[in-house]
Amino acid sequence: MPKRVDHEERRTQIAEALIQVAGRRGLHAVGMRDVAAEAGVSLRLVQYYFETKEKLLFYGLRHLTDRFTARVGARLAAAGPDPGPRATVEALLLASLPTDAESRTFHLLYSSYAILSVTDEALAAQPFMDNPDAAESALAGLLEQAQASGLADPGADARTEAISLLAMAATMGTSILVGQRSPESAIAVLRHHLDRIFTTAEKSETGAGSA
């Protein structure tokens, strides 16, 4: 009896191969033939599942995003059953910094996809993400939750702060990749800004007592 093929598993195998090759050579330099060789399958099989390089790149990006989501989940699980808004925001931001091999690949490929889609019409036709404002909205919601609980500066604009934090994390991620700063330095900067946004009961009491 012929072995039943798990098509989703096969697509994942090919996507993993794409990520490995692109992480070494850069997204722009990867062809479907390279991915087939890395996956140990034929070029025809890669073309069967994805038809074009653009569709393969888009699927690979979604797979990469799923891995990022799992990494954030692992950070939150390590923080305990009820991590709170500050720990959740920190987990989202720190998971995106290229501090190890997997997060370095994520940042490199995610940034490369965005840049390539500006000049590649076929790639631009593929949706970059289902909801481009998802991370921004999630962070803004967490900041609003913290404000309602008295854990964050009530005068801060949650949406503006969320935009700023995401832009900061993305820029510092690139600076880590090019060797401008260390991961420890970038993490310290992010935590500095989180300390500015988030407040505690102790800080509030100190401020009231010194007024």
C-alpha cells in the first residue's frame, strides 16, 4: 500500500528549507532549486506545492511568523500563569530582537521580505500579513489595560507608545545584525522606555509623598 503523503508536513519541510538557505545567503539570493536541494526533494515537487518563488516566499514568511508566535508564547509561559501587561509587552518586543540564531534569522528574513516587496511586483501582490496592524493593536491594548489597572502612565497615548516601541525594536534589531550594538545594549534601551511607560504603586506613593 503506498504511503499516505501529509501535504501540510511537506509544505512545512520546504518552508524550513527556505528559512535555512535564506538565513545563510539572504532572501534575494535564494531560488526554488536551492530550496529543493536543502529540503532533499526535487525542484518539480517544490513547484508542485508553490508554483512560483513568490508564493513560496509568502508561505515561508507565514511559517516564520508562526515560529515567532510560538517563541513569544514560550517567554510568557516562563513568566508564570499571569504575567501581566508589562511582562507580555516585554516578551513581544524582546522576542523580535536578534539575540540568537533563530531570532536573527527571523529579523533578517522579515526585514528582507518587506524591502523586496517594495520593488518586486509579484512579491508585492502577495499579502505581507493578514493584519498589518495586529502587533500595534496588541501592544496598544496591553498598554491601555495597564493604564486602567494603574500600572502605566495614565497620560501616555497608548497607540503612539505602541508604534514607538515597535519601531524602536525593529531599528535596534537591525543595529544588532550589523554589529552597531550588542543585544544587551538593545534590551537595556527597551527596558528603559518600558520603565518610563509603566509605573508601580510604590513609584506613585513616592511621587505623592515628595509633592
